[in-house]
Amino acid sequence: MKATIIPNVRKHYPVLLNEIISIITPRYGGTFIDCTFGQGGYSKKILEYPKTKVIALDRDTDSSKKANEISKKFQDRFLFKNIKFSQLDNLKLQNENVKGVIFDLGYSYTQIKDPKKGLSFETVGELNMKMGINDFSAKEVVNNLEEKELSQIFKYFGDEKDSNRIAHNIVEDRKNREITTEELARIIESSKRKKNLKTHSATKVFQALRIFVNKEISELINGLINAAKIVKKDGVIAVVTFHSLEDKIVKYFFKSLSENKSVSRYMPKDEEKINIFKSLQKKPTIPSEKEIKENPPSRSAKLRYVIKKEDFYDFDTDILEKFDYLIKIENLSDKL
């Protein structure tokens, strides 16, 4: 979950950049956390405002190259950390006026096309999909997990309708050979009952594996919880999502802490939680026609944001319980 997909390696397109800048208002100064630094599009724009400071995070070690370039120019106002954004609570921010936390949950063109990362079904060779700070690869997943487990991953993380057939055929095929990227793409193609002319048959399965390998569900949930703790009063949390599962999680977290309702329907009314956010959105912000024309992959982007009402650190949220069924699927990785 990081850096936006871009169609041209020579130019970076941070999705919904103008909209995010208008929401986080860096012209008034403050510290901003860029949780998915990638190619540095958001960080560079924020640093154009002289009273700002940016702390950028990325689990991908390749991002450090671009970060070093920015650091040389803004030595006193830019700091890069090669960590997962779920580790936000490990940052020493006591003296920081955190006015915005930004998440861009897409992947860059350079990451997708990097053969070492093995994120694409067009890649030749070994399955990988590790984005950094990982315990296992996609190769270990498809060659070791049971048929039912693979089917669950494809169904819930990729919304793949033919998950059972694909999982069965993978298990049968791996009896004779190790599953590579090319072999997996072939199995998926032959397993599909109906072909989608707009998208490649392997798209959803590869998405599901990427989410599983990088534990993107628990990463996102814990990242949101920690962002809510560190941002100051009137500060903003802004999240750009690219598929429905991510958006569902973000929407639930923001809504559940912005409305007057109990964490649990069994909780007494006099113990109702304190809502820490206010939301000014009825619907998510989406890219303009102009932006989609310049950067077609941005068409699936949705931007949601909330503003923190008070400087609360401790708060109740049921988001871990709400999406526990997804975290249990993630935890199948304990077998690897």
C-alpha cells in the first residue's frame, strides 16, 4: 500500500494532489506525516510552504533514493524513515505540531514494473510481491498454503468469483512444478469461466496476493488508529484508496468515530464513546476528468478525510472487531 500508480516512468503523478493540499492547508505551517512517500509527490509539494516540516515513511527501501534528494534540499524540514506506517506510534512526535497525516494506498508504475518485486502478472520469473519489511513472499503462499486457504485469500482480498477453481488448479499444478509468475497467470487464465475484456484475468488474484503478502489490512487499520492518536486538534487525516476493500475500511473508521453511536450495541447509553472526528464529506472526492485523462489509473481513486475535534489520545474503536474476519485470513501466514 504505497505511492500512486502512474502510466509514465518519467513523470510522477501524485493523485488528487491539489485537493489534498487544499484540505491539509500547509500554508499555515505545521508538521505533516507522509505515510506512503513513494516518489515524494506529496512531500515535495508540502515543503514548498516555508513553515512546514515533513516526516515521510515508506517500507520500500527503494524510496530512500528519492528521499535523499529531498533531504539535501530541505535538511531542517524533511525526515525520512524506512518503516511501515503502522509503526507511526514509534515516532517521537511529542514536540511536533502534527497538522496532517496522508496515506496514498496505490502503487507506482516503477514498483509494478520492477521485476525484483514481482507485483505484475507481466513479470517473468519468481513470485515475490514483498514491498519491504516482510516475512514471506507470494511464492511461498501459492506453493504452500492449502486449497481452501488460497481460495479465501482470492475471494476476500481480491473479490475473485472463481477463487475456488483457481485455488484448486494451483494445488493440482504445483504437484508437478513450482508455481512461477508466468505459471500462475496461465492457471488463472485457464480457470476463469468468463473473461473480462477490460481487465486481465489475473488482476484480482495478484491484488489479493499483494494484500496478503504485505498484510495490508492490518497495516491500514493500525495505521489509521495511530494516525488518529498523533494528529493534533484541527489536524487532518486524508486517505486515497484504489479498491473497494480499502475504501470500506477507511469509510467505516472515519464514520464510526464521527457519529453519535456506541462502539457496541450492548453498551449503555451513559457510556457512549467520545467522537474525535468531524467529517465535512457526504461522498468521497474523486479525480477530475482532466486528471483522469492525464493519469488514467487515477480513475479508481477515492479521497476521504476527517478533521480531529479535540486532542484526545485514547479513544474506543471497534474497527479491529469489525474486520476481524479479514485479519484472520491474514494470519494464515503464520503457517508459512
